Amino acid sequence: MILCLLEFSYSDSYKNDIYRYVVMFKFGQIAFDVILSHVIRDKLLIAPLLVLIQMSEILVTIGARDFVEFTLSFLVKISLIVVQRLFIYPFIHTILTLLPRWNLLARHSFGRKALTRKEKKQREARWKKVNENIELQTEGVEPLVDSITIYSVEKTGGILLPFMCLFL
């Protein structure tokens, strides 16, 4: 997949519309990160893959037509990284954290209206459990670990990129 991406970055189609592809690759990387984080649930296991994708994203900008387009596409990439860190990742994290609560609210609003005492107690117990899980995910060290992971993946990719360019 990465090899196809690198090959595509030297095509005429990419050179004619470089900024659109840079933005598309960035959002693809964000989606890949979110999907892998949700499936694997361990940031340390997916960090090498994310570093590889980060380095590939920067290598793709080398396929620009000239130095001015390379510089502008690099600035677009840097501005996307800032937007990603400040807005996109916190927004996605908030949505994924609150999704169980929203699912439970949807089930309650579209479910049966007349409940027995036992069903009401079960519903309240589920509601309490979901809210406790949300509190555990938003408090403590987890948000800090997530932001450090994002930063370390980007910096590791930036450090390894010159060696990869020398190798290529």
C-alpha cells in the first residue's frame, strides 16, 4: 500500500493536483490511526505503523513539480498537523468516548416505555457503568498518554526521515 502511494506521488495526476492529495492522504492517515486504535486498543503496538505512514506522507511531498510547490505542500502538511492535533483528534476522541452513552440513550428513547422495577434497576446499572467508564477514559493519565503518543509518532517519523531519504 505504501509503495503504491509512493509510486503514485510521482505521477502526472498527483503533480497536477498535489494539495488535494496531500489533504486526502492526511485524512486517510487520521482514519487509519483511528481504526487501528479502535481495533488493536494499544497505542504502542500501532506506533511503528503510524511512524511508517508519517514518513511516507512526508516523502510523498517530494513528488512535487518544483521547489515552490514542494514548499507550499509542506506548509499545507504542517498546517494540517496543527489542525489535527488541536481539533481533529480531540473531537474524534470525544465522539468515541461518548458513543456508548449515546447508544444507551438511543436504546432508552426508542425502547419500551413501560418497564418493571427490575428492568429499571438494570437500566440504571447500565447507565451508571457507562458513565463510570466515560469518567475513567477522560480523567487520569490516558488523555496525556494519547497526546504524547501522537507527538512521539510525528517526531520519530521526522527523525527517521533523513535516514530513509539517504537509503532511497
